[in-house]
Amino acid sequence: MKKIKIIGLIITFIMTSLSCEKLPDPAGERGVAVVPGISDLNPGVFDINDLENAYVQFTVNIPEGVSVTSTTLIGSFNNNHADVTITELTSFPAVVTITASDVAQELGIALADIERGDVFDFELLITANGRTTRSTPLVVPAACVYTTSMSTGSYHVNGGDWGSDGNVTLTADPDDPYKIYVVGLEEIEGLVEDLGPLVMYVNPVTYAVTVPRKAIASDAWGMHNIAYEGTGTFSTCEGTYTMNFTISVDEGSWPPYSFLFTRN
């Protein structure tokens, strides 16, 4: 059984405020005046394993009652700020489809030179009432698309300083492939997982992972209802989950611990 020291459980919250000077943007003001709505991004990555057919698609809306002179979608590669025009939008809502091949051609990049982890930034230049503003960048990475064959199965868990080390099983909800059930997280600690499973939700666009607080074992070394809550990321290419969990019992809680889930 895992040995845990409990001499009062302390919850520490640290809030840091940082201020910085706002510098003028030579390419245009951002996030002011006309604010377009970008929604329904799917897929959210260029599939690195099939760049010739890879694309992203999203919808652009202009607020009702607003008249714009022009709306231009621009793009850049790996934050080099060498913006090029991708397309002009003339009516709204506009469903925009961008292929990796077209973007690479506009940016002067060979598809063969695009590597996993490279990123494309897309922004809207909106001119209205003689004023041009830029939207918040839409960041699209070159990455692997999400599949349940890579997000589920037998995994090895390393809990770092928490001390967990062993195998668990991940399965997807039959009605939602982005809802992942984790079975065995406390069994590797020698506990009875009578309240599980733990549920992890993968964001279908960003692959960020959220875990709502869930008690998974009613007894934990004499304490009660050990629960996990956290956030993290899922790597679609390796099938790896990098997580931070806050672990708690009815008697109190511990600061976050890092957990790494790797495929067996």
C-alpha cells in the first residue's frame, strides 16, 4: 500500500498579476471595432499523415447590422509574420475551407517541408468605416487527426511525485469518441475502485483534456472518497495524455500532480 504522509492537508492558491506595456501593432489594430465570429472549426488541424488531402473548415460571421468594406483572410507560417492573402470573403455567413496544399502554395512552402508541430496562423483583415482591424489569430497546427485507435487501449501511468505507477485501461464512450473512461487508476494503488471510472473529455478541436471532479474509490487508506480533477493535453500522434490532477478526499486535498499516460 502506498504510504502517504498526512499532517494536515493544505490548499494553497497563488495568484500572480502581470502587467505589460501595450505596443502598437504595425499591421493593424487587433480585437477592436468589427469583431467577426469564427465557429464550427472542424477539423482543427492539417493531417500531417495526409497533407495532400488535408484541410480545415470554419464559419465566419459578421455582427448583424455591421457593414464592412472588405474582409481578407491572411495566413502566415511558424509565426514568421510574413502574411499572405489566402482569400477574400464577400458574403456572410461564410463557410471557409482551407487546404494545406493551397496554403503551402500561397506561402511558398513545399508540402514535403511541413513537419509535425509546424503551425499556421490565420487572421481576418476587416475594413469598415475607413478603419482596418485584425481578428484574433486562428492557430492551425500540422498534427495527426484524432482516432479512438490511438486514444484508447492499455496505458501505462506514471504519477511522478504522487507515486502512481502501473497499467490502466482507457475506453471511449460508444456515443462520444471524445469521452474517455479510465479504469484502474486507484487499483494500481491497491485500492478498490468502487466509484469509478474516471472520465476524461478531449476537446475535438484543440485536443485539450478536461476531467471534472470524480470520486473513484470510497476508501483510501482510511480516508474517504478519493477523487481526481484536472486538465491536460492529448497528443494525437503518440496517443499520449499529459495531465495535471488535483487529488482530494473528504478530509482535504493535495496540490496538483503531473501524470503521464503512455500507450503500452
